[in-house]
Amino acid sequence: MNVFEERLFEALGHDNHAVWVAVLTFDGARQWVFYTSDVSECGRRLAAMPHEERSYPIELEADEDPTWTYLRESILNPLKIEA
């Protein structure tokens, strides 16, 4: 998993093509959340990533979120602690 994650960040973030905003781990799965203006380019970079003997067992999902609502409401907002 560590090797995959390093390769993922290098493929998508080395030139700030995509902004990594979260890594979520739950129910035995890990989800990486990136924001990008070019989903097709992200797909090309993922396909070109080095991998082991077999391709990585990943699922991709892309949604439009120009105001970063998912980040603000689903990831950052639950982190607020009531005083």
C-alpha cells in the first residue's frame, strides 16, 4: 500500500496537476481524494503508473465539485470540535 501511495502522489501531484486533500480508510478500503481540473489527464497518469506484476485493484470515481463542497462539508466540517 505504501508503494502504491507513493506512486499515486508522484503521478498526480508532482507538478500540482491534482491536489491531494484526504485519505480515508474504512471497511477495509482506502480512498484517496484529489481535486483536479482535468480528470482525463488523471486517468492517463494513473494508467501510466508503474505497477507490480498485476494492475492495482482500484476503482475510480469522479464528480464535479468546483466549490470543493465535499471537502468542506464531508471531511473538514466533521472535524470541528464543539467547545
